[in-house]
Amino acid sequence: MSALVLGLLAGAVTGLALGALGGGGSVLAVPALMYLLGFTPAAAATASLVVVAVTSVTALGAHARDGTVRWRAGTLFAAAGLVPAAVGGAVSGRLPAGLLTGAFAVVAAVAALRMLRPSAAVRHDDVPVRTGRVVQAGAGLGAVTGVLGVGGGFLAVPALVNVVGLRMRAAVGTSLLVITVNSLVALVARAGSAEPVDWTAVAPFAAAAVLGAWDGKRLAGKVDGGTLRRIFAYALLAVALFMLADAIT
């Protein structure tokens, strides 16, 4: 199968996850770029930031039209992650490939387990907003985004629900704002120090992801959210175990 076809398929799945779940797509993008298109961990992280940023902006527009984006809360959350995302982006290119792969595998496994336990993140009652906790959660998410090249929606959604007090639908939409900001900041921080990226391979991947995000948004309205999460979670857990085995061999 050609690299173009692989890129299109992997990009579509990435976009589908982002559009339907507000997160999880980026943790599929990095391993897809590494194992299907032959990118190094550092180059895959850089390319993933581009794919995730473009796709998140597209999905964000759709959610904004539906009124599910809480701009003020999302801006505060994203602002807390600006410096950590920039620092992480600058440091990432200097870390050993094995360390990046292993760390990513752990984060992917955490994401999968969170998806398999959605009840921990789904709350429909308002909770008091604690600025300190919002800053801590936003900063931690920014650091993960910067170092590993993931948008962090799988962490942002439960944090926006449990820390900021948003309802689930609003948390999904708002997470896309946070993902976009963090990804762009981390990408700028990598400028000049990142490994060269084959943008001819990334372009079809990103295009398919954008289209997948639109389909994911529609799919979320037709299929039970729990079912979608379990499907993506099991696929992601398998990817995480494969990457962890690769990192330690």
C-alpha cells in the first residue's frame, strides 16, 4: 500500500476521533506517522502538531456554530499552558528517540484507560471553579503538548468538566480551542530546531483529518458516545502496547 493511501487512511481516523470526541486523535497521529509513514519520533511530533492544529480549528468552527464552545473558560485554561507548551516544544527535539517513544506510549495508555472509564469525566452538575487548579491543569496539558506533539484533548475534556465545571458537550467543544492554542505555541517553539519533516506526506494526512473531523462531528450525533469511546480506546491501547514494546527492545 502506498504512503499516500496510508496517510489518507490514518489522517481520516485522526480527524474522526477529534471531531467525535474532542480528543484522542492526536495520540493516533504520532504512531501513524512513525510506523506507517516512517517518521522519527521527533519529526512525527512536529508533524502531528500541524495536523492537530489544522484539524482542531476546523472542528472548533463546527462546535462554535452549535454554541458548545465556552470561550472565556477555554482561553483561561489555554493561557496557563502557553509557557509550558513553548518550553516543551523547544526541549522535545533534544530528547532521545527511545525516551520520546516510551513516554508517548505511557500517555497513550493513560488516554485509552480514561476513555474506557468515561464516567470519571462525565458530570452534569456545576462545580466551583478554582483558579489554582485550572492553572495547574492547563500548565500540565501544555507541557504534554509541547514535548510529545499531542493536542491533549483526552486530558483537557475531563479537566474542563471536573475542574472548570463545564457540561460534557461544552467541554468537548472548548477542548478544541485549548488544543489549537497549545499546538500552535508548541509548533512555533520548535521552529528552527525541529528535525526536517516530509510535508508532501503530511499534507494528505492533514487533508484527510480535516474531512474526518466533519464526519466525526456528524457521527457523534448519531452513535452513542460510550460506544465511540470504547472503540477508539481499545485501538489506542493496542497502539500504546506496541509502542512500549518497541521502546524497550
